[in-house]
Amino acid sequence: MAGRLAAALAFALMLASCAPAPPQGPFPPGAAPGKPVAVDPLLVGHRLMDAGEFELAHRAYTRAGADQGLTADVLAGLGTANLAMGRLGTAERLLRRAIESDAATPEMWNNLGVVLVENGDFLEAEQMLRRAYALDNGTSDAIRDNLRLALAKSRDSSYDDNVEQEYKVVRRGGGKYLLRKIP
């Protein structure tokens, strides 16, 4: 009986020595087999917009559209990325599609207003920004500042369209963007 027990123990030790060794060192083992969990491309796009990487953000929003469909958030992200890259016509079309959704947020209306200000359509921009401000209950400083800019431009009769002015889209957090004049 002792001989069989010794043989079984020797066999178990031999099998244990054949098993792969656990990883050594301070690093965790690689990804587990199966489908890896990916980061939400919409979140990646927002972070890239914050970092000023507009082309990469556009690609991330495109991936989000392929994964999730063209939701209002994806359309707004694509529109905002296009706005930041100076593609105003494309940005306007995408943002108009985004606000048609029931899921439209004040930030989407604001971003469309920013595009319209950039295009020089101050009266319509004023309407969009008023709606954004109303939907936001007047709590966003960025939307209020954009509305003030649109109101000033629409009422300023001395505004010269021939004077070149540059603006920068600044993300204020939570999907809110502000149009700032570059000094």
C-alpha cells in the first residue's frame, strides 16, 4: 500500500511539473483568452477632443458610429470634431441631424449655434443658442457667453465681414464647448 501511495505521489508531482509556471515579475499576465473589453470609442473621442487631437477624435467617433450606430451623441461628436477642423459645412449637417433626436442635449444646440456664428449666420445662431440656454436652465457659462457673442454680432451694424477673425472651440467639460476669439 505504501508503494502505491508513493507511486501516486510521484505521478502527481510529475504532472504538476508539466503545468505552465505562473508568471514571474511585477507585471500581470496578459489578457485572458476570449473577447477583450475595449474602451468606449465615444469616450476616447471626447478625451482626444480635450487633448486637441481633432483628427484622431474624428476617427474615434467614426468607430463609435460603426459600433453603436449614428446616435445623437455620435453625430454631435463628429460634428464638433469637424467644427474644430474647420469643416463648417459638414459640422453643420451633422449637428442638425443630432438635434433632430429626442436625445438632443443643450450642448448639441450650443455647438450648432457655434457653427452658425462661424458661418456668419448670427440670427439663426442666436435662436439655437437661446434654445440651448433655455434647455440648460441658464446654468452654463459657456452657452451664455456664446449667446452673448451671437447677440453682439447680430446687433452690431459696424461689424465688417471683410475683417478676418479667428475663433477657437474650447471644451469646458461635460460636452460643453465655448467659442473663444484668438487674440
